[in-house]
Amino acid sequence: MPPIRVALVGAGQRGHHVYGAWALRHPDRLRIVAVVDPDPRRLQLVGELHDIPPARRFPTLPDDPGAVDGWIVAGPDRSHRDTALAAIGTGLPVLLEKPIAHTAAACVEVVDAAAHAGVLLQVALVLRETPFFRTVSEVVGSGELGDVVDVMHRENVAAWHMAHSFVRGSWSRSEASTPMVVQKACHDFDIVSWVTGRRFERLGSYGSLTHFRPEEAPAGATARCTDPCPVADCPFDARAIYLDQSVTGWPVHVITDDITASGRLAALQTGPYGRCVYTAGSDVVDHQVTAGELDGGATFSVTLHGHAPDEARTMRYEGTRATLRGRFGPRSEIEVIDHRTGRRRTVRIPPAQGGHGGGDDATVAGFVEAVARGAGPEASTGASVLEGHLAAFAAEAARVGGTSVAMGTFRETVGASP
């Protein structure tokens, strides 16, 4: 079977370094034959890597990308709605980077458009595809825990990652991106609903930006870490994050295409990633907790914060017969504790390769397989992942409004099914 041919929209971190890299490793299964990006340097780089002729390197979305079998949409969050709708309009399968769109109503619009057109829409909520979370789902689904009565997920964002993405980077300003609870924790809301098989009933949410503010800056802190800043023990020092020559992948390749020592230093001296985190101008939360009820009466909480020592999700699923405790990240582990005997069982997690605990590779492979076999709309994950997105947007509405949100009313407001 020949490789499927796709048009790639967005040649940045996810488009170039995840989807594009997978295609280069598996040229017999996936070929990128057209690329769309407003940055001419990215167009040239990705075009040359994938042998894309100049005529199929587009600065804006073309009416006709040429002979393709599908689309991969990986541009900025706020471009997802328009790009996804255009791609769906061609009648071809779409792999869409999360979030689906930048508002809850737009998410519903995209999912509905794919359903009405009979188009495969696969949303890259990659954690579902990891061996870790598939194992969690299998344990909960087996009934070993009994009835699930409470779920707790913690999204512990490493301090340096918080500084990179949400203070200095693409999601640092609310008017130009999506809320942090949507960008990061839509995974967690999705997993809670997917694993338990339940929808969200009502929720409240609380959080704020408390640390990355000018008044919190250490004495003597300069506008840029390269000025040089005299604060020796700052955990957000850009020099420590980006100048280590042993690190050549993410996040370094986000700040510059020139990852030589001089290229990195120049990027920090002139670009956004060298700014002091306390005066960079971020206005998004650095911690937020959401809690509420699922249908059937079980309770849940999702905590998100950017002050962790390393990147890891931790969770508990409390059942009437046993408890599952898990850690996803460095030193991943799953343990089930029986309530009657106290016996602790360590659950084997199948090995994984690739980013996001194997989720990135599995997501692309799944899309390629679906397109290759001509999967119809019944294979679409668009509708199934909408619930987690809606809960994340509802959480932000609850936080901003200082009120509890009834999900039935929220769904009706944004045009989703009750």
C-alpha cells in the first residue's frame, strides 16, 4: 500500500518536530506533500526536508493543496477553527492538534461540521493513546475498583516548562491564545470522562496568577536573563534552560532554528524567551483547581499548577472496593490497593516510545491507518473528545465568573447536545 499524502498546516513545534519527524521516520507510510506556514524560513526548511516543490509551499491556506489524502492541522490555537473548517470542507480526513478551537462554541462548530460532512476528524488528545492511560482505563473498566466514587487528577507542570510556554511563550497572553486550563488540562478532563465513561454534571474553579508578577521579582533582577541578571538561584533563568548544548530538541528548537551556542544566545538577547519571567507580561494563571460532580454522583477534581520540580501527572481513582494511584511522567507507575486486604498490586505498564509517553507516535500511526483503510465518520474521535474540551472551557468560565457552572446549561449555551 502506498504512503498516504497529507498537507501540513503549521510547520512549527508540533507540525515540524512531531508530525513531520514521524513522516521522515516512516516514509513508506506517510508523506507530507504540501505545507502551509506564514514564516518563509519554516516553509523552506520543511519544504526541503520533505522534498516539497516550491509551488506546494503556501504562506496561507490554499483553495487547492494538490493531490492529498488528508490534512494535519497544527497551527496556533486561534487558527484551529478556521483551518479545520476549511480542511473539513474538502471532504478529506483531518488530524487536528488540540485544542479543537479557542472557544467552546467553536469546538462544537468544528465537531458538528465534521459529523455533518461525514469526515474523519481525529483530535490529537495524545494521552488517550499512551500505554499508561490505556492501562488505567483497562483497570477501571475491569471493575476491580468497584464503583468509582471520586477521581483526582493533578497536572504538575515543571517550573521551567511553565516559564517557557505560559510566561514567555505562545500561551502567555489570554487575548492571543487559549486559557491554560484548556491548553494543558483539556487532557485531564478528557481522561477523567473517557476512563469513567461519565459526563460532567457541574463544576467550580478557582485560581490566579500569583507569582509571575513585577512585585515578586527578586532584588536586582534585570529585564533579561542575559543582561546579565545577578540573581544566581532563579529557577527560571533562561540561560540555564536554553544554553545547555546537550539539549538539542524541545524546548530549544522553539526559540530558534539556529541551535548553535551563538544562535541560542542571540535568541535570548533579542527574543521573548530571554525575558525576565517577572516582567514578561504574562496574564494567565499559574495555579488553578477545578472540582465538581460527574453524572451518577461521583466527584472529581483537576488541579493544574506551574511550580513542580519535574513534569508529571498524578492521579487517584477511588472505588468502593479498591483505589488506583498513578504517576505519569518520569518513573511512571500504577498501583491498585485493595480496601479489604490492604494488598498493593503494581500494574505492569507496556513500554512506550516517543513523546508524551508514546502518545505522539501512536496518534499519528492511528490516523495514518484510519486514512489508509478508508475509515468513515464512525472512526471519528471528534465527538468523543468534545466533552473534555467543554469541561475545560466551563472551568475557565467558572473561575472568571466566580460561580458554579451547570454543564447542561453550558452545553446548551455553546450549541452542544444536552
